[in-house]
Amino acid sequence: KYKLILYTKVVFTFSNDLILSPISVPRKILHNIINDVLEYAKPRATWRQQNFINTLEALKTRPTTQEEYHNSFHTGWEEGKKRIKKLENFRKDSYTLDNILEQHKGLSAWYQSI
């Protein structure tokens, strides 16, 4: 409709506490989300969205935080969540990451389990 090229970039994780990176999400949940998006986007995509499609497909092959930091990932998740909560409290956010993630049951359950 808008004839725009969509460029995307994946946030890299250089530590186990960057909870806003998609790499932080457990693989099964991440793959379910990516597959849902690809199922919707691929049939509608033109060459302008191909970078977006390629990025999502490549994301499925990247190691997750659980895989890269198998001995310390949960501690990292806890620290990352504490940092998010601290920022939300400081900013007096009325709409929080909890509200955003509750749109996806699996993602919300994972975040609540931290």
C-alpha cells in the first residue's frame, strides 16, 4: 500500500540480562511468534519486505540467551526484569511491559515466571 522498503535489525545480546532482545525469549516461544508473523507476512510480502522476512528467518537460527548462557541465563533474566521494573516505576508508566506481553499468552507466562 505504501510502497516502502522495510529495513530491520536484530538487537545483539552481549550479556544475559538484555531481556528486551528477542534472543532472550525461549526458543519454543520465539519460534511460535516468528512462525505466526511469517505465516501472515510471507504471502503479502513484496521485494520491499524481503529484508524483514530474511531477518525473521535468520533469527530462528541464532542461539538464544538460554543456549549461550546456559549456566546463568535465569539470573540474567531476573536482573533484566528488575531493570525494566525500575524504569517503569521511575517513569510512572501506566502501560508496562507486562501489559504489552499479555497480548501473547506464552510470552506473558514466560515473563511472569521470571
